[in-house]
Amino acid sequence: MKSKILIYGAGAIGRGYLPWILNKKAKLSYVENNANIVNFFKKNKTFHSIMIKNKKYISKRVVFEKIFSFGEESKFLNEYDLIILCAGTRSIESISQNLFSYKNKILILENDIKCVDILKEKLNKFNNIFFGVPDVISSNTASGKIKKKYGRKSTITENGICYVEKRLEAFFDKAIFLNKKKLHDQWICKLYLHNTVHCILAYLGHIVGLRYIHEIANLKFSKRLLNSSFSELSKLLIQKYNIDLKTIKYYSKKELSRFTNKLLFDPIDRVAREPFRKLKIDERLIGAANKCIANGIYPKAISFGIFCAFNYKNRKDPDFNISYLKNSLNKEDFLEIALGLRKNEPISQILLENWNLYLSNINKLKKNK
Amino acid sequence: MRIDIKENNLKIAIKAAIKAGEKLIHNFEMTQSILTKKSNRDISTKVDFEAEQKILDIILKKNKKQTILFEEKGFFGKNKSNFWIVDALDGTVNYLNRIPIFASSIAYFEKKDFIIGCIYNPLTRELYYSCEKKQVFKNSLKLNIKTKKFSDSLFAMSFSGQKKNSKIRSKESRLFMAYNDNSRGCLRTGSLAVNLAYFCEGKFDGCIGHEAKIWDAAAGLCLAKNVGAKISYKIVKKNRINFVVGNEINFENIKKYYEKYMGKTL
């Protein structure tokens, strides 16, 4: 089928991963907020995406049809058979403003299943909005060597798996199509066994002063932390979500090898970005810890990961204000004002009781780096 | 001011606002003794002074040479071009009546501009702060300006304390009613700092102040400027300011009404 697909977000998933799995004959176009990317690709309608396959890099030259800056696309929306959203969960609201007149199918590949309900409600459309879980790490900042060989806008991706809701088969060459229940299980595994652990590693790596996930994941201390995190989350997935141990073991093993993959160059700042979003009470860190507590599991490793997130300091990050609050407020005020956690909540108590211990662990790590 | 110095000063402002807030909360349920009464509405209590002292201690802790303009204590220090502007309790009457609309307001003024703004309501735990353009936050959230047309806007206005000047009073009242009757409404909340903080959050769509006290307005105007509001202001008398604040769409009308009814340009 020669379909036309419009992808919101010309980043790691949009540019780096989707060209490998979408139908080869499909004509791709992009909508992007970043003016530098738009200007660059308006002049050069091609880029290289590099995939890691069998511990080797293979490249793909992608030629696309158009790139729009955000808003420019609105007149042309109905020319497209499918719209894919992978521009970041925070952009869902603003993108939804542009999609009112669009009549065809929308696939959400954002890292949050709640985006589906938000978009359905915003657009008052309930049958044409689908969810997918790209189980892949991809990065729009390839290593210097790769950039030199394939151009500065080349991207890098794993050979991942994309799980997609049924009814979108025609648009893909390579994806696994699942019913809603099975897709939800995939999402839960991804949310906790991937997202939670991935960002714990990123915040730890940031504190230690490293640049890529594999650098931190291969340290001895991190491996212990990874195993403890997997163990707490596995118990949660069995008890709360009834996911079988075999699936969990397979998933955890896969994640461990993915995080330690030295070819991937997964930047810590990409994974750690927007710490306040990740620290929301229903999100991957505090949300995961609260769910553990509710199921009788003490979230020792996760709460250390939460503490690491408090110490994220990156001037370019939209949530840079976390450092203002962390450095200005005492610990109880920080939890309440910055995160909305009252001091008598169990997760607050765990954090407050261990605050000094976590702090000294971090100082030790910095010294031994 | 260099960004790292700005950030350090913002951290000081946040710490000071939180400390003052602790004092305000501690005394909230107690009966307050009124220490000075400039008019029925313009009063100061013991807690105003105590909260000011908390702020003073924190600001001077790292640098004893800082100058601070306080509502209650007046100028503290000698530098009259770069200084902190502090109102430890904006909304004293609300506070006395246990109405939860009051705040500590701390600003830094440098080279005739508001550089840092921090407003904190300790009861609701709402902390608004900024030291950079397009970087205005409420607690963890980044705030963005909302745009509504004049007729759909909700305004907040604060009056001067000039109740004995019937001419000005009458102009202010007519201005208030003009805003009120031609929009979603105009409120008088009793705390100018809260008005401006709510504006930044999109709860209000415009704020107006006539002969407002500079310590009530300074932090809020800094936040409004940094969130991207359209602002006109004029410092009119010693420590008094006339101002209008709005968005791209409603600003010209807000200003037009002000100038028409008050007979003054901004």
C-alpha cells in the first residue's frame, strides 16, 4: 500500500526507528518543533538511521517527502492516511489543537498510555486513535564517529520491537499487533521494567558525571542497584498486574543487556530529561514506589533512584527549576512544595528516613568514580 | 546581573519567603495584635514585623551589605539603586480574618528593573518564582501566559489607600466597575501579590493597580514580565506605582480603560 504517513516529532523514534518498521512504500513526512532540525531538513530531505544488529552497525538512507514546522501542516492533514505522534508527552495538548479537522487514523507512540485518553477526549474521537509501545532505545545523537561517516543528523537505534494495536497492520512491515489487553501488559512491562530502571540509571549516571547509559550501567554499584530495582518491580508486576514470571525474567534480562550495550550511546541527559514529569505521583518513579508500598513491597532501590532524580541539574532542561527548589528548601518542604508529597505519606517517610544515607552513598560514588 | 548571581539571589528569596511563611502559619490561628494603623485597611500586626525579621536575617546572612526596602521597616542599607523589596505579609486584613489569600512577596530591583520575583502563600503552599524571561514557575510547574480577549477576561484590581480623596476614590470606583461590567468580572482580592501570581498562572487575565505600594507589586510585576505579559507602569510617588498588566490581546483595552477613567497615561 502506498500510504502517506505524517509523523509528529523528527527525533529518536520518529527519525531513528520508525523508518525501519513502517511499510517501505509509505511516503513519510514530519512535523517538528525544533527550528534547527526543520531548517536543516527543508534543505536536505534525507538522513541516515543506523541500527545495531548482531553487535554491528547497519545503515539505512531515509528519504522523506516533507517536513513542516509546527502549525504549517494543518492545511494538509487530510492528505495523510495515518498520523503518528512521537513528539513527547508534554506536546500532546498543543498537537491536539491542530488535529481537530483530521479524519483518518492516529497512532500514539508516546511513553505514556494516558495520552490516548487525553487525545480521545480532546478530539472527541474514540474509534480512530490507537496506541503502540515501541520497545526500543533510539537516540538522535549518534556518536562522533557515526556522525562523521553518515552526517551530523544521523540517528542510532536498536533492533527493537514495536507493539501496536490491531487494525494498523497495513502501515507496517515489521511490528507485532496485539489486542488491547496484551498491549496493556506490554505497556506495564515497559513502564516499570524499562522506564523506571532506565531513568534510575540515568539520574545515577548524571550524579556520577557520566554521559551515556552504558557507562553507568556497567559499574559494579549500578549492577547491584539494577538487580534490586528489577527485583522490587518484578514482585509488583506479579502481585498487582498478574504478569507471569517467565515474561518478567525475559524482559529484565533483555533490559539489562540493552542498558549495558556499549554500541548504543544512549545519552544520560535524554533519559533524565524533565525530572518533574518522571517524579509525578502516578509516574515511573514515585508512582512505582507507591504501588510497591501498596502491595507490601519495600521500594529500597526505587526510592534511592527517586533521591537521585532530585539531584538532576541541567540548565538546558525544562525542569531546571528542580535545582532551585532542591537547594532552597529543606527536605520536608522540598517534598511537599516541589512534588506535592505530604511528610506523613509512606514514600515521604522512606525518603526522609534515608535522606542522609542516600546523600552519603552519592558522595561515596562521586569519590570512587 | 550574571545568571549564576541571579540564581543565587533567587534561592535566597525562596528560602526567605519560606521562612516568613513558617512564621505566618505558626500565628495564623492566633489573635493578632495590631501595632500600627494607618487607616482601617492599612494595618500592621506583630506578625508582619516578625516575618520581616525572618526575611532580613536570611538576606543578610551571606552578605551584610545588602539593601532592603521593607514595608514596615522602610529602607535598610544604603544602596538605593540595587535593592531587595520585601512585603512579608501582603494581605494583612485577609490574614487577620483568616481568609487564605495572602502571601510573602520578595523582589530584587536592579538598574530600574525587577530582576527577581518570589511570591509564597504558606497556607496553600503555592510558591511562584522567577529570575529569567520565560522561566516562571509555580512549585514544579512552568507557567505560560494565557491569551483571552477583553470580554472573556477576569481581572483583579487593587485600589490606592486614598480613601480621603473623594475625587480619586470616585475615579477608581468607576474604573473598577468599567472593567467589571465589560468583562467576566473584576475582583478585589485584598492581596496584590496574589493577584499578579494568579495572573501568571492564568487564573486572572489582567491586573490593574493605582498608586499601589511598590512592595506589594514588585515581585508580581517581575513574574508577569518574565511570563511574557504586556505591562505598563509608572512609579508615581515615593514607593507607589500605577500599572496595568495583560496579554497580547486584551492589553490595549485594559490600558485604554485605565487612561480614560483615571485621566492619566501610563
